Amino acid sequence: MKFPRIIPWYMFILDANLLITSPIVPTEITDNKSILFAETTIPGLDYAPISAGGFGNRKISFTLQIIQRKSLDGNVNLLKLYEVLRNPTSTLADIFKQSSQFKQNPKVIYNYGIGSAPLVWYVTKCNFVHLGQYTNAIGNPKFTNVNIELTLDEKNFTNQMEKVFRQFASMVGSAQSVTQLGLDQNNMRSF
């Protein structure tokens, strides 16, 4: 799907200071946060009482198509940019060091299509699916699906600001839901 808005799809890799952007946006973004409960089995009781167990981390996942059909190198240069997401954070000065031990996993700033302010995320998955029928004359891929999963850095200050925004936006959302209900009952739909 071509990008239809003023602000393009983007991810900013924090420690590497690299911007990833694309005219093609993900067609579907999955946004999950687990709600954890514990069921306690008690002998002789005909049900298992439920205790609140907390919450999991917020995770989003999406697939982005990387298409570069006309160049000799195919989409290799763009794929190398995405490979930064699945390797320890490093700079040019780190290239000749023997070990990447104790380097943190990459973090990105992302917010496109999820209804949140720009937040800091850990990259927890970045997989490539190369479409074999789309290779160029020298065998480089021209069409690749990049599957990405991001896990929210819940301790980052941007997430704290998001919590404040959530409180205010949820009150506005409550008012909007009541208004839409009234409009719908009067056959004056707002959508």
C-alpha cells in the first residue's frame, strides 16, 4: 500500500542514529498486551478462583515489503539497513573490535498506525522472507517481506507521557462513544 499521508512511515534507530522510512506502509499492524490471571484450583470447589496476575509487555508486529526492482544490487542496501535491527548496537568505530558482548539490543522510536505518541521500543524480531521468483540477474533479492516485532520499553519516559495522554484521551473517547450512540439512534451516523 502506498503511503497516503504527510508524515511518512518511519522508524528511528536510536543508538545508530539511522532513519528507516518507506513509501510503502504496513497493511496490518498487530498491537498486543497480555492481561495475566492466575486460576487457583482448590480441592472440592466447583470452580477455580481467579487472581489478578498483572500485565505483559505491549508488543506490536507488522510486515513491511521492501521492493527494489530496477537496480543491480536489488534491495541489498535496504536490507543491510534492516539488519542493523537484528544485531548488537554498534558504530563504525566498533567494526574492528573482536566482540559485541555487552552491547544492548537496538531500540527504535516508532508510532505509525498504532494511535500512540512516538515511543521507544526494543526490537525483538526482524526476519526476512525473500521471494525467490523476484531476484535480479546476479541473484540479489528484489522483493523481501520484513517481519518486525517491537516490545515497548515500559520504563522509558515517553511511555510515562503516553500514560498521561491515555487518561485524557480515554475521557474524550468515552464522550465520543456516548455521542456516537445518540447519533446512531437518531439515524445520523458520524462515520
